[in-house]
Amino acid sequence: MPVHNVTFLLASPQPALLAAMEPVLLRAATTVKVVLSAQAALAEMTGANPPGLLLLDADLPGLPIDELLACARAAEIGRRFPIVLISDTLEQVWIDRLAAGVIDDLIIGDLITGDMAHRPPTLHSVDASYWQLRVELALRSFHCAREMDALREVAAVSARTDRLTGVLNREALLTALFRETDRVQRLNESMCLVLVDVDDFGHWNLRLGNDLCDELLRQVATRISRLLRSYDLIGRPGMDEFLVALPGCHVANALMLVERVRADVFSVPFHVGGESIRLSACFGMTSSLGRSPVVVLREAEEALRTAKAAGPESIQIFGESLRPAHAPVTLLSPGPGDESMAW
């Protein structure tokens, strides 16, 4: 039974092969398109609706097959489809292309018949059931490979991200910091690190429970991320702590961002479990100046400790005087119109 909205492309100049293959393909696809030249095949492969499967005759005229395959693969980002190459003879170049993943399957006439002495010149006499089996195997193998690629990508992302908030985890953050440090050294640029620690988060854990506090942390990470540039880094090195790295950013600009975070992230209430929560945070800042991330992180941690000792909403730049803190704004209210309870 044909698969809904699937088109198979059969590219061959051999009438006998086309006649043998087309009925087989129609059993598995909604539409079968036939082209007789490499230029026509390329137009179909790179068009708005690429095929679900390409069966490509190695003797197709118009362009060298390698050039045709290169053009198809260059244009296929997000449009991958399986390619089965059909040839009357086995050549090393086809084996190499199969091993490299340029083609997904290879059908050889001599190997089908097993008659190497007579070498039949075409493949059209092969039984239809064989063609159907090879088409099904090519599709199944292709989709299995795509699923494995997707699983590997998910695993790679999971290895780099914090499972709770989706930002970088500690290991991935350190790796990225070393990479960015090398880059700013080469370009003679500055990079600032900002540690953000949510004030009295243990109180909210006791008051709200782990699940609602997890949601609070997710919302904090999302709000901070929205204020960052595409190449800035954000990670979660501790339970209620976030680290922001700002490549190409001087202390004055980083301080402006911190003020925005304090106003746009923590001055606006969070809503979890029917509660309206207003959090605050302390900030420890330092400038990399191309030094080791290990050293710079220690400075940021020292600045954060000083800020936390000074009270909620404090900002401390390493090596500078403490910035004046605002009055704490952390509130818990059961809902709109109800009496708020200060913390």
C-alpha cells in the first residue's frame, strides 16, 4: 500500500529498467517520477519537494555521477533522502561512496545474478520481488540511521545541559569558558563573568517544596537568557546559582546588564502553583582579561560571597568597593488581592 504523500524519483535512461521498476515503486509510494538526465534529476533533488527515495542509474547522462551526488548533498541540509545507486558493474569508486555515506545503497547487476561469466548488460530482467525487497531495505536502513543520528544528538545535548533548566551544566560551562578565553586572548578583548545567586532560596524550598522551586529556577534561567546576546554563555554551576559569561564585554557594560537583570528578572513577580513570588539575588562580577577561567571563577565567587554578606540585591565587582544594595523585595502572596507576606 503506498505511503501517503511520498514521491520516489527514478533516474535512468534505460526503458527496460524503467518499465521493470516503476510498478514496484508504485506499490510503496504515492507518486513515482521518472527523469532521463542528470540535470532533470538534480532539479528534482534540489527543488521545493525533494523525493522520499532516489534510485539513480550510474549510466545517467548529462553530468558525472559524482558531481550530481555532490550537488545533491550540498543542498540537502534538513532535506536528507536515501539514494540507491544502480550499476551493471561493481567499481571501487561506488564502494568508496557507499562507505562514506554519499550513497545509502548499491545494487549491482553482476551480484544480483551471480553470473560473472555472462555479465548481463542490464538489470531489467531481475525479479520484481527482489526490487521491492531492496527498496524496503534501503528505506528501513535510512530511517534507522536517521533515528540513531537524532538519538546521538539528543544524548550530546543532554551531556552539555542542566536537566532542570536547560542551560549549560558545570562541565560544559567550564569547557566553553576555556574556549572563549582562548578566543578573547587572540582578539585582545575583554570578557566578564557574573555569578547570580538567588537570595534565601532555602527558605523558598521549605515554603513551597522542591517541585515549585524547580519551576522558579527554570523561570529565572529563561528570563536571564532572554537578556543575553546569542554568543553569551549561561550555566548553572550550583543549585540556586547561575553563571553568565559575556565575551567582548567590559565591566561597565556588564554592570548595566546586571542592573537590567535585577530590574527585569527579579523585580517582576514569578507565578508558580497559584502563588505570586518576588525573588531577589546577589551578584558577583569580575573581568577575565584573558586569564585562566579557574582563577577568574575564584574571583567571581569571592565577589559573590562579599555581596551575599552585605545583604539581598547586593552587587560586588571583584577588587572594587561594594555597590549599595536596594531594600529586599522578596514577597510571597497567595494570590491577587490577598495580603502579602514579606520575607
